[in-house]
Amino acid sequence: MKVLVINCGSSSLKYQLIDTENDIVLAKGLCERIGIDGSNFEYRTNNGQKISKLTEMKDHKDAVSVVLAALTDSQTGVITSLDEVDAVGHRVVHGGEHFKKAVVVDDEVIKAIEDVSDLAPLHNPGAITGIRACRELMSSLPHVAVFDTAFHQTMESEAYLYAIPYEYYEKYRIRRYGFHGTSHEYVSDRTAQILGKKKEELKIIVCHLGNGASISAVKNGKCVDTSMGLTPLEGLIMGTRSGDIDPAVITYIMEKEDLTAKEVIDILNKKSGVLGMTGISSDFRDILKAVNEGNEKAKMTLKAYALRVAKYIGAYAAAMNGVDAISFTAGIGENNFVIRRMISEYLTFLGAQLDDEKNENGSDERIISKDGSKPVLLVVPTNEELSIAMQTVELVK
């Protein structure tokens, strides 16, 4: 089957057309600045064709139309007509407690996604706009919503409840939801396959380390805990997000700087993390360059980052009463061997033994621990789009 995977933001649209029978990305790209002057369209095929051009796109319907035209173009297209597309899979960040798995989209599903949009105001509205545009232009196809939060819905109440008055959970469903679920599910499944074991018999910790970062504890194929919370702000130190802080910091900054709560939350989301700590960048490549140049703030920041990750790994090993494998994924987890080494130095108490040569060489999925290391350490590149496509196929078949 051929599945078109759509990932919409408020002014952007990422897409991939995937042949799921052969795990081939036929074409992929990005629409940027939708509804803004200077909107841009990027398109790349598996046979090397590339397009990058300024294209007016006043809304997401225009963007979808541009994508479909490129996919079926007589010169650059990878399919002859839309009849070759079997289904559309949509990434949706927040499904609240409504959705524990992917679902076929109908009007009731869209309404339920709207109902939890206040929990992801930067993401869900864009997803809804994209779904509506795609359903209008491809009304004959089944559309599937795949939720970042769904994989974490197997957590028990002791893991997802906050220690606040229970009435706030009952009234507003304030709880830990977790994110990057599609990545955590894909990587944990792939980890089991690499180890040649059933996921139902493994305890796996997945470290999704990118500009946004989260860790999950996956026991017997199910998530039992994860580091992000009600929103993606909780947990690890990230590119621009603070991660865990004392909640009183918010009111303290409000009073000292004469700011509103919304303004402080905006600082914690967009001006904190490694960017705020270093004053240099949210990109770890820039920070590593600064470390090599002797920048003390950069050194301190990397140490803090590695320590926070290691503390969560230790906590999740305790939560599962053991760990068989620890997998690193996403941009930093897959590509930054220095960060992996710094984190692994904290894990010898678990029995983990990093192999420096394996860690520093290679760009594909691989075991990076020494033979006999328990737990096994791995690098497993994530593939959220393929996971969305496969979940779509599973439903529409």
C-alpha cells in the first residue's frame, strides 16, 4: 500500500509518500510559511529529483494541493494519479485520554481532537486544519489519526497522576500524558527485533534525544512511564525548554521581572534549555564547538544535560525493576557520540559497558556496548513517518 503521511503545524506541512510493502519513501518534503508572505515548497524524490521554490500558499488546503500536484506531475511525480494512494496518515500531537491508539478519522474524531486542543495549542489546531484540507481534497480515501500521546496511555495511575488535589484531574484531566509516543513505540519494537527477542519479554528504556527530548520506560512492550507530562515542557533539559524545575520558580520570576504567567511559560518553552544555559545556541553542534574552544558555560551545560538523562534512566530502571536495553534515538541520540558517552559513564552501576569504537563509528542502527554488557546499549534511528504509515495500513486493511 501507498500511504501519504501528513504532519501539520500552524504554518507548515511536512509530508512523505511511503510504499509500505517495500518500506520505501517515494517522495517527501515540506511546505513552510503557509499563509505568510514568502511561503516555500520543498520536494524530493527517491530517485534524486529536488524542487525548492517560493510558492504562494494562503492556507493548508493550498499546501496540500501543491503537494498532490507535485506527486502526480508528469515530469517530477512518483505516481501517475491519486488513485495509487491508498490512505492518508496524520500525525496529531495530543489525543488526551480519548485515544489509546490510532483511529480512522470522522467528524466525531475531529471534535474530540478539538476538545483537547487547549493541551497542545501550538500543535493540534494545525493538525485539525490539515486533516480537514486533506479530507476535502482526498474525500474518497480513508484518513487515520496517529497520536503522539497514544503509546503512553498504558501507564498506570501511579505513574500519570500528579500530587495535586484529585479534583483537578476529575475536572480538567490534568495528568502526565507524554509525547514522542510514535517514536518510542517504533524504537522499542525495533530494539527487540535487533536483539532477536520478543518485546513482551524485555524491559527497554528509550532515550529520544532531539531538540525536544523525552525518555520512556517500556516493559513487556507497554509504556509504564515517560518523562514529558501534561505538556512537552516537563522532563529533560532540551534545546529551548527548561524541563523539570521547581514550580515556585515561575512565580518568583513573575514577581522579580514583573511578568505574567504566560510570559514566564513562554520563556521556559522558547528561551531556556541549553540555549538559556549557554547563551549560545539550542543546537548541540554549536555547543560542542564552544566546549572545544574552552567555553565553561557550554561544558557545564553538557554535564547538566547528561546528568539529567542519566537520572531518568536510573529512575526507570527502578520503575521496571531492571532494564535489558537502553536505546538512543532522534537527532542527538543518533548522531552525537560525545553525549552518548557522557550519559553512559553514569550507567556502569547497572552493568552497562560502552564500546568506544562502536559508539564513535557508524551512522546506522547498531549495538554500541561491549559483548556481555547488561543492559545492552544501542543506537536505533527513529522513523516516525514509517510508524504512522504502518499504523494507518493496519487500520484501513
